[in-house]
Amino acid sequence: PYKGPLADEVFAKRKKFLGPSLFHYYQKPLNIVEGKMQYLFDESGRRYLDAFAGIVTVSCGHCHPEVLNAIMEQGKLLQHATTIYLHHAIADFAEALASKMPGNLKVVYFVNSGSEANELAMLMARLYTGNLGMISLRNSYHGGSSSTIGLTALNTWKYPIPEGEIHHVINPDPYRGVFGSDATRYAKEVQDHIDYGTSGNVAGFIAETIQGVGGAVELAPGYLKLVYDIIHKAGGVCIADEVQTGFGRTGSHYWGFETQGVIPDIVTMAKGIGNGLPLGAVVTTTEIASVMAQKIQFNTFGGNPVCSAGGLAVLQVLDKEKRQSHCDVVGSHLLERLKSLMHRHEIIGDVRGRGLMVGIELVTDRKEKIPAKAETAVLFEKLRELGVLVGKGGLHGNVFRIKPPMCFTKDDADFVVDALDYAISTL
Ligand code: PMP
């Protein structure tokens, strides 16, 4: 049994010594002290089904033995030396990652987080094109660092600072978007924005292929293909933010962008790539990478031996355990069951997503789509009481996000749906 400090003490210390912007889930925050595959355990030993994976980060499963072993074995030999010396781990990991990429995406940069990956991608886009303007989607999240905050387009995460030239275009959201699922009209809006809101040239376009923080919002089918053409004609490069959607989570494809039939010029990733290790990456073409060679680009921890050994193990485990097809099977089952709940509960306005990247949007009125903010908060607590930890998202916090470790089973999916069904019936 756990013998460490209890929730009250930890919470008090956190309030005293950590920044005031930290937020926590649940009225009485959980003190999570252990994790095992799709389960989390609190200080009392109570087990929770983890349907949010440390914010879509734990891909293989909490403390997956093979990933853990790779980290420990490397840690015993060498934790750190940086790329000023040779080490096989970073090279092996880069080779394995590049082999997962389509087209000419073969040059890998390792960083430590999603924000850093997007910072680097934006820098490359600007250097390569000689333009400044970046286009991102409303309702997107691309990071909280001082320059990625500009790409992020949710007021809840933005501090008022100078952001550089960044344009936020209408979100091609099939549920709430002004043009429904009509990708052509959303794409035309991007062209209009370039024509009327920029010099006519842009550095790049960035989008998540299913918006995560924004509430598991899929892009209108065919949108990226149309927009990538428009961006290329305006001299820009196209960046896919795969921080949440990569590594087979969407089930049908290894990368989220593949669901839209495009190949980006730059792909950014983090979270699932490390199963919990602080790890991010940018993958691009030789041609784009060449602009970085005009100066030194260095990252002290990027690709350090421990993270690289762990990251390589993650890629191998996901393949060995066939997690992509597993996400497809379990995710389809979960989506089907959730959609059938819509017949019974008016409050469920939309069920969406792919694989194990699922959103459930709650509304007080299906026609007006008024966010059921208060009800979502009550259900969220109720689900925790029932032993299920889900995520919350969307600007109004009225979307449940089910994005569990990828070892999540059909039985786990059934448990989540049954718990939600019961919780709603008690409202
Ligand atoms: N991109 C996306 C799509 C994300 O969801 C996040 C984190 N929620 C980031 C970038 C930033 O990642 P990090 O928190 O590792 O900086």
C-alpha cells in the first residue's frame, strides 16, 4: 500500500510552491500514485479506468513493462551526453520514426514537448518560405509557449502578448461550423483570408487532424486537400500537428492526416510518442530541413539516450501489439455504443471521432446546440465516483473526451458507456 503524502498535504504544498495558473480536475483533486496499463490508482488503492491517458499521452499503457525496461536499461548505461557525441539510440529512433512516414518526410528533429515541436515547425516554415504569416484554425490548440500561444485559438489558453502575424480561419467543424461539412466553402474562406487579410503570401498552415483540446472535433471531409493546395499556391508549407492523433490512435491510419488523404510538408508530434516521457519530434523533407543548416540548431535534451530508447520501444510495442487495428476495433465499438445512447439521452448532442480519439458533446437543446456546461460538470464528477476518468474539452467545457491508453479493451469501452448511461439517468 501507498505510504506517501496524502491529497490534502500535496494540494497545500502545490498551492504554496507551484504557479497559480495550475488547474486540476474534480472538486476534490485526485492523488494518483500508481498506473498500470489502462488503470490508475489513488492513494487509498482505489482503481480507476483511465479514459484520458494523461491527456492523450500514455499510448502503450501506464508503465508498460517493455517501455519501462528500455528506459531503465539505457539509464543504467548512459542518461545523457547530447548530440555533440555519437550515440546509437537517437539514430535508431530517428530511423524507426522516419520509416513510419509517407512521401519525402525523412528528416527528424527531436525536442521535448509538443509546444517545442510546433515552435520549430513554425521557424522552419518562416525560414523556408521567407514569409511570416501563419494560418491556423479557430478552436485549435498548438501549445502554450510564447510563440505557439499565437497559433492556439481558444481564448481560455491565450495570454495577451504580441503574437506575430497569425491568422485564424473559420473552423471546418461539421457539428458547429457555419458551413456544416462543406469543405469547399471552408477552403474558400481560407483563400479569401489570404487574398484580403495577407500580402498574398504565407509561411504556412497548421492544423490538428482531429482537434484535441477543442473537443475532439474532426475536420470536414476533404478539407485538408483543398487547403493544402491553396497554401502551396500562396507560397506556404503545410504542417500537420499529430501531437494527439498520431501513432495509430485514429485506428484507420497511423497518422491523422492520412484520414484526409494528404501528405504534409512538416509533421509535429509529442505525447503518445513517449508513452509519458518528455519527448517531441518534428519530421520534414530534406529540402525544408536544409534551411536550418544556415545556423546551428541545438536542443540539449532532444533525443537524449533515455528518451530515444523509450521512444523506440514505444514504436515497437505499438507495432507488436497491433495497436492501430486494435484502436479501430475498440473505437468503432465505442462510437457505435455511444451513438445508440443518443436515442435515450437528449443531452448528447454529438458523438464523434475516430478510433480511440472520441468526443461526446453535451447540449441543453439539440437544435440550438446550447452547451450543457453545468450538467457536464455534474456528470464529470459522477463518472469519477463510478471509477471512470474521462477528459473535458471544448471552449465551454461541455465535451467529454475519451482518449484512453491504446490497450483499452471492448469491455473497458462498455464500462465507460454503461457508466455514462447510468450517470445521465441520475441527472
Ligand atoms: N499540439 C496539440 C494538438 C496538443 O494537444 C498539445 C498539448 N495539449 C500541444 C500541441 C502542446 O504540447 P505540450 O503540452 O507538450 O507542449
